[in-house]
Amino acid sequence: MTTIINALLAVAVVTGALVATSLDRRVAVLLGAAGSTAGNFLTWLVAPGAWAQVPLVPWLAAAAGTVALIALWSATRLWSGIFEPPRAPRDDDTAALVTVGAES
């Protein structure tokens, strides 16, 4: 039971550290929680004995999973224009000059 609590604490701390240093907090929560959870899960699949017996392994797995997911997210943003922010609206100067009355 303490191993699960240690892993959950690792996920929470890594996610919190990422959120505290990020400008986009919603994306940071998503990347931190998903990355650290996936890192812990994959480590548990590959080396369950080390994950359960060495208290530092879930913390390393959480950090590594988050770094890997951030790298994947960055590569996806670089490759695809899906995540580009919308363009800033241009100033419409077509109605800047208005002539009232007839010219002589």
C-alpha cells in the first residue's frame, strides 16, 4: 500500500512542479498527470520488483514519463499546425476616411 501512495505522491509532486513553472496551466496539468502516470505504469510493467521495492523508482519514472510526453507534445506541435494560436485580428482601415458632403 505504501508503494501505491509513494507513486501517487510522485505523480502529484511532478504534476504540481510542472504546473507551478508553466505558462499554460491546463496543458501542464494534462502533460504532468498523463506523463507521470504513464511513466509509472510502464515502469511497473517492465520492472515490477524494482518499482515496488526501491522508493526512488516511481519518482524517476514519473519524471521520465513527463519529460517524454513533453517531448512528444513539442514534436507534435512543431510538426503540425493544429495547435497554432489563432492569428491576431488585423486593423481594418477601410473606413478610416469618411467624406461628408460634396466636394467643390
